Amino acid sequence: MTTGFAAERLSKKHGVPLVFTFHTLLPNYSSYLPALRNVGEAALTHIVKRHCAKAHCVTVSTLLMKDWLRDHGIRAPIRLVRPPN
């Protein structure tokens, strides 16, 4: 079980909001990382979309990430959280 699926279960069990942090464009890296090579870009995009659909809010660190999510149909609220300088 991934941490994303565990977080979904715990959020539901305890009645607390689920926040998904989208910090890496994993689908774009699927061909570079051996652990992701067999999964593929489409499957990783599906997983990201699934997690976002269940989240009450999604956080991102760049506008590029926000735009990628919107371009892939994510409708959940997205909050830009910039890293400290």
C-alpha cells in the first residue's frame, strides 16, 4: 500500500480533510526511473488523478505543477505553497 492510499483510508476513518501534495511530475519521469519504467506514464497519470479526485485540497510548489494538474482535468482546489527562501 502506498502512502497515498493509506492517507485516504486514515482521512476517511478519522473524518479529517485529505490533502494531496503534488511535488514531482512522476509521469514525466517514468522512462528514467527503473522502478517506474514498467508502470508507464499513463498509469502514473491515472494514479495522480485518482488521488487528486479524492483530496479536499492539492498543494503544489510551482505554477507549472498547478497548470499540469488543470491541463489533466483536476478540479480539486489547488493551493500554491512556495518553498521558503
